[in-house]
Amino acid sequence: MDSVVGREVLKFPDLETMSLAAAEEAAGLINLAIKEKGRCTLTLAGGSIPRRLYQLLADEYSSIPWSKVYLFWGDERYLPPDHKDSNFNMAYKTLISRVQIPEDNIYRIPTETETPEETALRYEEMLRGFFNLSLTEDKAFPVMDLILLGLGGDGHTASLFPKSPAIMEAKRWVVSTFAPPSYISPYRITLTLPVINNAAAIFFLVSGTGKDKVLKSILEDPKGAGRRFPAGMVKPRGRLVWFIDETALR
Ligand code: 6PG
């Protein structure tokens, strides 16, 4: 068991075995949420690592009643939804286009607006409408059944980058922010930490090179990592599971 109470750390020899295990766990959680509440609110991660997980959920878990699954995104690049680098486009190709999910169940981050800030404001309105929490209830945050997250080599997660003011946001559910030059698309929209940490369950999916230092810090020095890295600040009231491809630790 991991040294941090309530945190599960699961290591796998490679991306495929990690994705298989994460798909099994996610499918079980999705079906349980539907059994208990009649629906599952699933927030997808962007980047490249979740691709295989999404393909497995689409192709290997026909037991999932997708008409009862509601999809959201943890973050998005400020790009058209059909852009090759759009997180929505990645999920569309690997999951959405392969399952029978009603269009009304898909809460895509609307990047067609004039500015990233307008996208953030619009997305928060969409979320508040779905969770039926008006703007006046500014203390309440939605409870997502499962949020999937990735980890960047600088310790970012979603589009919460180190030293970004977005990390300190304590009221808004969604903000616009910037990615450092080394990352795709400088303009981003992201869920904030209060929303992420209000989730019933969070799965981190970590694979790939250049993440070993941050990952070891988060695993071995969670307090220190919690001060330095946005991914280390993810401490949900619910379940936290790290799915790690051991190549990421090398
Ligand atoms: C994004 C993602 C981002 C991603 C990490 C890890 O929009 O880029 O949301 O947070 O999860 O950068 O990316 P990989 O999964 O490709 O390693």
C-alpha cells in the first residue's frame, strides 16, 4: 500500500498492460455509478497516453450503457474540435466515434468562441447547467464520478502548469490559461483544482519519458510535490489511483 493514505499506486511493465488495467477499473467504476445513480459523469484527459485506454473502453466493454455516460474534458487546447491536436478530436477518434453515445451526453469544451476566456466562461455555464448549480451557489463544486488525468514532465496536469495563477483559483470551475512554449497550443482551457479535487475518483495515467523526476517526487515526497507541482496538488476527497507504466520511472 502506498505511503499516502487513500492513494493507490499501481505499476505496470508497459503502456499496454497499464491501459488494460485502467480500462478494467474504469469500466467497473462507470457501471457501478450507473447502477447506483443511473448515470456516470466521466471527465476525459487529453494528451496521447489515454488513447489506448479509450480504444479499450470502446472496443472491449460493450457492457457499458453509453447512453447513461456523460462526457466532459479536464482541459482543452484552444483549437477547433477537428484539429489534429484537439483533445476532443483525440477522444472522438478513439472512443466517441466507436460507441453509441448520444450527442447530448457529450459536453465538449466549446473552443469556437472568440477568445479562450469566453470558452472558459461558456464551459462553466454548461457544467453549472448540467449539475444544476447556479452561479449564485459559488461555494458548491460539481462531483464528477471519475476524472482521468495525465502528467507532464514539468508536473502539470490538465492545463494547470507550474506557477500559473490558475492553480490558485478557488471559486471558478473553469479558467483560461497558458501553456509554456514547449507544449502544443499556448492557449488552454482547464478545470480548476477545486473541481478536480471534488471528484469521487481520479485516475492518473502516466507513461513516457521525461516524467521520472516529477513522478518520483510525487510518489516519494507528496508534501514537497504538493507545493511544487500542480499534479501534486491533486488530493481528491474521493479515490486517487496512479496507473504507472514503469518506463516512466526510468
Ligand atoms: C493536454 C493534457 C495534458 C497531458 C499531459 C501528459 O492537453 O496536453 O491534458 O495535461 O495529460 O501533458 O501528456 P501525455 O499523456 O501525452 O504524456
